[in-house]
Amino acid sequence: MRLRGELSGVKRAASGHLYATLKDDKAVLDAVMWRGNCQRLPFAPEDGLEVVATGKLTTFPGRSKYQIVIERMELAGEGALLALLERTKARLEAEGLFASSRKRRLPYLPRTIGVVTSPTGAVIRDILHRLADRFPSRVIVWPVLVQGQGSADQVAAAVRGFSDLPEGHPDRPDLVIVARGGGSIEDLWSFNEEVVVRAIAECSIPTISAVGHETDTTLADYAADRRAPTPTAAAELAVPVRAELAATLDDLAHRQRQCALRPVALGRERLEARVGRLPRPEALLQGPAQRLDDAGERLRRALRDRAGKGREALGLLRLSPAMLQRGFRDAKQALDRQRLDPALVVRPIAERRAALDALARLAEQLHPDRPLERGYVRVMDGAGRTLTRRADAAAENRLVLKFHDGELGATPEGATAPSPKPSPPPPPKPARAKRSPEPPRRQTDLFE
């Protein structure tokens, strides 16, 4: 039996079965659809939808009513689908999901492209072929059903799966393409489902919707950042042409070289023009050379004149013994007027004598033989050098131990002792003579 009517009281049981009523302006009939048939529905049944149901008419003894067991159900014509589509579009548009301010720019050259589509259809082959022709890129395919029961949930889960990958993840794409081939409005209905539209609108990655042919339009097209008329066109929007990009780079490099060489060429031209206006080096040196010759000639004349005047002045000068004696007497009188205090000479001498005595006392205290009187011994080698390290002493065959009253030969342990030599008695230390302060001397006259 095939019936047409409006759905009312639609409810889905926990078992997955669907219960509703079919009605028109004259009659009402209960309807039931088992879970297996519900899973094959291309749309979600809801109150108010006009459908065409095909099934068997049975009775339900518990209520003594007739009911239809629906095996297949479809919307009653394209007009009803479009009306449902328009209502869903108006509701989502009111929420701002289709606003142009939400649209983002596509990456110019994505390194990784994620494609949500069926892995066995012609769509993925067209996309891969077009990408290989334009700009080979890495493609990650998320396989989903693109038609039938559960396809909308799979598409939404795939889009959210790409979006939830963290930044820096090696498999996170830079661009997501949601693609499907052409078909009827019923075939494309999964991409009009609210769950798919919201997943595309909330995706953190720029998306391209490529569902159906150029004349097909779905709500996914409004939610995506860009709409492609076909899956092949989506691949063209995703990447540029590699050959054109290489040509553009070559052109920019050529222009860069031209821009770099142009100022050099202009500077060379200007330099050559200015060099042509400069005078020759010989002409620049003519004036200074002439002035130098003139100055040299004037210098020679001035020297001759100055020598002549000096010669005349020397000839006019007369020296006599009286003049020399008078000059000597004046110098002696000036010297006599210079009175020198003897303390100025005696004090520095006394200070230097005291400093010298202090140094002598310090030298006497620091003499290496002074500690010998207190029981210390000075160790020397055969040449008389003082040894301060055990290793140096062990390397000698003979050592000399100097006491305060004489020297004694010694042999390190393990070395052959040479014949001892009598050490001469130490010479007596000279007694230090006390210096008596000298009386200050009076400075005599330099001319006595």
C-alpha cells in the first residue's frame, strides 16, 4: 500500500523504531517503521512533513486499530524538501552562521589539505588528479558516507576531527575540503542537515564546500568559507598553478635585478658626465707650481739680504777687555746676591743617609745566614747554590750543610759519599762602625 499524508506525533523509541501518525484533511492512520528501515532514510522525520509511505496495512490487537508498517518513506515531492530547506536556512541564517564576517581567507599555499569525502568515488580521484597537475600537495582523506542514514553524522564528525587537531600536529591540515559528486536533492540532503552546517561553521580551519554540480546548492555551501561549483574547482581554489608561480617568481627576480642595476647604470652615466667637465690635473697644478717658484725665489733673496745685514751689524760691533771685565763683574755681583741656606743642602743629605742606614739594617736582617745562629742549617749544592726543594737535594751527589760556625759535607741517602773536606773557619764578621754625624759644611764661594 502506498499512502500520502502529513507526519504527526513523531517519536523515536529507545529500540530505534519510529512511531507516528499519517493524516490528511479527512482521516488519520497510525504508522510504525522498524529500526532497519529507519536507518536507510535520507532525511530526519519530523512533525509537519508531507511524505509518501509505502508498506503493509496491519492491525494492532492491543488497541483494536489499523496501522501501516512502513517499509520505505520519502518526502512528497521536491517542493516539500525545498520548503524544509528554506525553513532550516532561515533559522540558521538568523543565528549568524552564514554571515560574511565569519568567512576567512584561504591559505595561499597549503602544505596539507584535508578532504572529507567517500574514498571510493570519483570525487577524490578528480581532486588528487587536479592537485597533481597544479601543485602537488599532501592530502589526508577522512573517509565518510556521503549519502544515506548516518552520513550527516559522519561528515560532521570528520570536520570536527580535523578541527580538533592541535596546532603543530603533523596531520593537522591547513585547508579542509568537503566534497561530494552530483545527485538529486535527496542524495545531497545530508549536507543540508543542521549538524553538518554547524560543524563547518565552527571549524577552526578554512573550509571549501564542493557538493554536487554547479547548479546544486546546499546549506554547507553557505556555512563554508568558500563554495566551489565542483570538486575539481575546489582543488583549483586550494592551490595555485606551480608553473605560473615559478614564472611569477622568475619575473620578480628579473625585476629585482633590474631595480638593483638601474641605479648603478644611472650613477655611472652621471659620473662619466661629471668627469668630462672636470679640468685636467696638469691645469690644476699650474697655478700652485707658479706660486711655489715665486715663493722660492723670494726666499733666496730674503736670505741673501738677511746675511748681508747680519754681516754689517757684526762689522759695527766692537769688543774690548773693559767690556768683558764689566760683564764679568756684573755677573759676580748677581751671584753674590743669591744667598743659599746651608740647611737646604745638609737636610737632604741627612735624610738620604738615614734611608741608607735603614736599608743596611734591613739587609742585615734578611741575610740568609742570620737564621743559622738560631739553629737552622742552610743546604747548598757543590757550587754553593742554596737548595729549597727536596727533589733538588735528592738529585745531588753531595750536599753542603752550612751552620753558623762552619760548613759540613753530606751525602743524600742512596748516593756515594765523597771524601770529606775540612771546611775553613768562617771569617770573622767585621764590626759595624758607627757613623758620626758630620758637621754641616758652609758653602764656599764659587770664585775662591
